[in-house]
Amino acid sequence: MRVLGVDPGLTRCGVGVVEGVPGRPCTLVAYYVVYTDPGDELPLRLLHLDRSLTDLVAEHRPDSVAVERVFSQHNVRTVMGTAQASGIAVLAGARAGLPVQTYTPSEVKAAVTGSGQADKAQVTSMVTRLLRLPEPPKPADAADALALAICHVWRGGTRSKLAAAAERVRRGGTR
């Protein structure tokens, strides 16, 4: 399974692509950070993000997209930008006809480190180790996007199989 993970952000949006199967180490395909200029008008920033994510989905042809779920933050301005970027990421996957799954930060941390309370340094360290990279991916937005993709391979693949099996049972089939 090839997964494109997105750590949404309006100024810096991390994107990571990995391949793997549940229970096995994943392989790095690529990672990026899409930047937008805070001095630009919001519509231009969102358009740039949309075009960039659409291009990356077309280039890497993932089987699915994993996006960090926006959670409440104290800074309303930051959470609004993150939510808008998240919507663009979800749209890019949906437009390509791909399944899109969202994960909370604690789900991602637990998947890659074993603890939902891990800090950014621990996540980056584990992503580096899990993908057998010679050095940590930088900036942290890229490492977070890779963690999302790994989380989806390990958790989402299983979740998708369970959902498909439940749907077959609901329809009366056994395959």
C-alpha cells in the first residue's frame, strides 16, 4: 500500500509518501514541505496548496491519503489556517477518488512511538528509525507527515480490511 500523509498547515504543509503493509517496516518514497507566503492573500495561499497537493497526488499515485485531524488549539488564528489546509488535503485525495482517513495527533504518536504523549523529537526519531533513514527528515512538518503515512499503513490498512469485511457480511457475501 502506498500512502500520502499530510501534516496540514497554511504556512508549512508537510507531505510524506511511504509504502508498506501492516506489521512490517515501511519504505520511504518521498517527502516535501509545501510553503505558502503569509503575506499573500488567503485565496492565493489555498490555491497554491491545492495545486501542490494535487500535483503530488498525481505524481505519486497513492492508494490512500492520511491527514492529521485538526484539534482545538488556544490560538484561533492558527487552528483556522490548519483547518483550511486540512480541508484542501482532504479535497485533493477525494478529487483523485482516493480513500481519505484522518488521525488525531495522539493516534499518530501512539502508532509510531507507542505513546500518545510523545513529543515531536520522539516522533522524528522513531520515523527516522522506522524508515531506516541516515538522518532525520527536516523540517518537523515532513517527519510528522511521514508519521501520518506510517500510521495509516499500520492502522488504516487494518481498519480498511475490517470495514470491507463488515460490508461484505452486511450484503450477505463471504468473500
